[in-house]
Amino acid sequence: MKLRLDTCVWGPAAAELAAAGHDVVWAGDWPDDPGDEKILQQAASEGRTLVTLDKDFGRLAVLHDTPHRGILRLVDISARVQAAVCAHVLRLHGAELQAGAIVTADQDRVRVRPPDASGGPSRL
């Protein structure tokens, strides 16, 4: 699966996810942080699901109807297990994410907002 990790995601998670077979780009490798809108736009244009800790991306997708190719938000997940949690969620909900769902994963549960409820990727 093609992923864009936001700068707030632990950097070594990119290598762990790549080793698991995912095509991963970490925004922390960029010389400057272009801001949330640009990160989400680039992820969408490249067909990448965005992985973040930041709830602002959900707001962009839902309230501002910003196009995306799925958003996975990790909530209160320690840095060292972010890649493992992400990989687990991708196994369970990868198809939904690729279809434009917004998935929120915390320590106790996973919530899925289907693409038709989130603005999804329909405008791309």
C-alpha cells in the first residue's frame, strides 16, 4: 500500500512499514514542512493514504471537502509501536482506506468513517 507518513509520525516507522512491503514516504524527510493542506494534497495526488497523529487532516477532509486517498489517524499510540499498529489497521481496513475512508485507531478501538461520509476521493 502507498503511504505518506506525516511529520508527527515516528521516523523509524517508515522503515518498518517499508520492510513490511509498503511504499512509504515520510514527510519528515522534506527540508521544510509545507503545512497540512499541502501534505494532504500531495498524498492524494500520489494515491497515498496519509498516516498522522493530527486530527486537523480529518477536519480538512470532512469540513473543507479536501480530496484524499484515505487518512489513518493514530491516537495515543506510543512512537515505538506506531508502525505495528499501522500495519495491523492496514491489514484490517486497507481496502476501506484506499477507497477514501478516515480511520481512527487508539489503544482500545478502531473507528471507520466510510468514504461517502468523509468526502472521500471522488473529486480526484
